[in-house]
Amino acid sequence: MKLKPLPKIKVRNHVALSPLLQKGGVFETQKPKAVHRRERRQSKQQLNKTAWL
């Protein structure tokens, strides 16, 4: 009985794994809806923390 040949291991692209090519950081732009949503949530939380009476 013959054994099946093992599949070759796929070589990863080491250049693509470089931290310099990763997304995010200083250059990532914020979406206007996300900024607005964050500001609304923070203001609501601040209003909930205040003692009204």
C-alpha cells in the first residue's frame, strides 16, 4: 500500500507580516459617525453621573 504524498507547507509572505505594513496607528482616520456616536455616549454618561436633586 502506497502512502499519499504529504501536502507542501505554504510559505508565508514575511514581508506582509512586517509591523510597518500593518493598519492603524497615527494614520488611521476616524469615521465621522463613530466620533459623533462616541461624543453622544460620553455626554449621556456625564449627564447620568450628575446629581440633579
